Amino acid sequence: MSQLRSTMEEHHQEAGNESKPSSMSVDLQGDSPLQVEISDAVSERDKVKFTVQTKIPPAPPRPDFEASREKLQKLGEGNSSITREEFAKMKQELEAEYLAIFKKTVAMHEVFLQRLAAHPTLRLDHNFSVFLEYNQDLSVREKNRKEVLGGFLRSIVRSADGVLITGISGLKEVDDFFEHERTFLVQYHTRIRDTCQRADRVMHSHKSGLADNYLPISTALSSLGTQEVNQLKRNFLKLAELFERLRKLEGRVASDEDLKLSDMLRYYMRDSQAAKDLLYRRLRALADYENANKALDKARTRNREVQPAESHQQLCCQRFERLSDSAKQELMDFKSRRVSSFRKNLIELAELELKHAKASTLLLQNTLVALKGEP
């Protein structure tokens, strides 16, 4: 078994003690003969370290601790409008939020490595083998502004080039399979992107608009309970406990929606973009092949430099055919992987929603019994 110690640098503030989740496994690509597992992970002040274990030997997202960092900063400023009880509860909630982001980051890196290990070509790549067998801390710098801008400009050029290829040059797709896939992916990527954005808004609203609002209600009821006597005091304190437990429960619901729905949509939004890029590369290869054919016809007409033109035409033909074969397999794998993943995650999300709904119902029933004074 080889081990990799990898470091994900991130500027954030420490929300609590170091966290060590147990071994976790997230499968978005279906069954694979290769097993890749993150067996342990440690959250430190400015980084997350994890160990990848394997039977052999597009990058996962970096952890986003920005929201937690801003909330921690506000707490650290000592806002006079926050009571001591609210401060303690918010600090506890932020630590739980930080841990959820940490676990999600580890899970997404595991998915990324599983995909690489299952890919028929990338699994044999020398760089991938070196990566998995490297046993020291591995730190990767962020892209600088020039590199980010370069990537943005390349995406614009690629989009414009695609329009020119299919529009001005009048190039037509020669394979019905790829024409169907292109039409589907253009529509699918737009819809999954919109769905992901809406899911993010719902999750954020659920967390900040519902769960977090239970905190001042719980605190106010607890404070009111200290001013009352006998039965009223007991009832107010019981209601304060109810809203505090509901806050934690709704926070877990939001976290599960983020992990099982938003993250899945975001993952396949990137995957569908990669599939679109693949079709662009194939279309670019087809355009090069067509241009090579025209150049060869022209050379034969002039009877000049025919051999170089023939060689170039053959190379373009081979590249186009090779790319078409691999692209067809990649797109078929994408379809089967997507169907399996959506089915799995949506079932798990529904089961979690049902579990939380039952817990909420039981909590309300128990509180009602307590308020009525029944045994």
C-alpha cells in the first residue's frame, strides 16, 4: 500500500481543536476495481492534511472557509448586542460548520482520486503514479492573477473558436452520436448550473434564514424564563430548549442538502463542462482534418509539395479518429456514471430528509407532552 501525505493550503482561522474524521468513502463514479481511500485527515490552523491509501498507484475544489472565517471575525470583535449565551452557542455552531466543510473537502478529494484511478488512461500516467507514491508533504501553490486571467481568456477564445468553426466555416458534424451529445450537453450544462445555483440559495436560506434565527428565539425564551416563576418558568425554559435543538437539527438538514444535492450538482456541472470541452477538441480536430483535405487537393492540383500535404492529412485523420473513439467512450461513461450517481445521492438525500423530519416530529411531540404536564 502506498501512502500520500497531501496538503491543501487555505487562509482561514482555526474554529476549534484539530479534527480527525474516521475513514470515509464517497462514490460518484460507480464500481471500480481500484480502491482509493482517505484513511485519516487532520485540520490544522492554515491547512488540511490527509493520507491517501491505494492498491496501486479536473482538480477537486479547494476548501471554502471564507464564510466561517468572517463569522469568527465578527464574534472576535465582541459585538455588544450578543449575549454571553448567544456567543457560546454561535461559537459551537461555527465549529460544527467548520467541521462539515472540512469533511466535505476530504470527501471531494477522495472522489477525484477515485476517478483518476478508474480512468483507463490516467491511471497509467507516470505523474499520477509519482503523486500517489510521494510520501512527503505536498504543497501546491494557488494560481496567480496572470494564470487565472490566461485561463479566462482561453475559455473565451475557445468559445469564439467553436462559433467560428460551426458558423463561418460551415463545418457540419459527421456523426449523429456526437451531434446528439453536443445538443444534449449544451442544454444539460445550462440547466444543471441553474439548478445548482438555486440549490445553493435554498441551502443557504435554510441555514442562515431558519436555523440561525432559532438562536435569538431560544436565548430570548431562556432569558424570559429566568424572570418567571413556577409553571411559566418551566414552560419558557422547555421552549428555549426546543428551539435550540431545532436549530441544531435544521443545521444538519442544511448540511445534508449541501453535501448530497448541491455538491453533486456542482460536481456534474464541472463534469458536463469537461464533456463540452472534449467535444470542442474533437470538433477542432475535425476542422483541422477538413483543412488538411483541402490543402491536399490544392497541392495535387498544383502538383507541388504533395507528399508533405499527404503526410499532414494522414496525421490529422488519425488524430481525429483517435479522439473520436476516446470521446465516444468518455461520453458513454459519463452517462452511466451520472445516472448511477444521481440515483444514489437522491435516494440518500430523501432518506436523510425523512430521518430529520421524524426527529423533528418526535421532538415537537415530546415538548408538547412536557408543556401539558403529562407524564
